[in-house]
Amino acid sequence: QVQLVESGGGLVQPGGSLRLSCEASGIIFSINFMGWYRQAPGKERELVAGITKGGSTNYSDSVKGRFTISRDNAKNTVYLQMNILKPEDTAVYYCTVVTRVRYWGQGTQVTVSS
């Protein structure tokens, strides 16, 4: 049974930093893509950042230069380093992993507020 366990969310002041982690267990097939989406209240879920097995990355325009995605293939873990956080980054962040199918984590709340 595949499980994605996320950690690292919380409350932070504007300008602060957080690091999200997502560990995938029970994966049998090779992981082709790992990424983070987010969903704010009243908005659609959007891609924040993604990374391929080979290490190619992509980011939404709203987080470029502030967020960095990385992965540890040996640990089936993906990270999202979030710096210079803004109130508009407040959302539930979801980890996603793609093998032959897509899997989702349960989500972790990130709140940026003074």
C-alpha cells in the first residue's frame, strides 16, 4: 500500500521560511515525477513545483526564486524549501508522486501571517 507522509507545515511570519518533506513508502515502480501542489480556500489546486527522476525542475511563476524543490531518490523523499514566504502562500500543500499512477499525500497546512 502506497503512503505519502508529509511534514513541515505550520505558521510562519511573512518573510520567514519553512521546509516541507514528503516520504513515499510502499512504492514498487520507479518514481518518474515528484511535486508539490497547493490549494488555498476558494481556489483550485495549483502546481507549485515539480522534479523529475533526472532532476529537472519546474516552478510556478509565483514562487520562482523563493522556493526550491529537491528529492532524495534513495529515500523516495521530496522536499520543498520555502523562503521569503508571503501571506498569499497560505494554503494546504499536497505532495504528489507519479509512477504508473499518481498518488497524493494528505496535505499539510502552511499559514503565513503576522
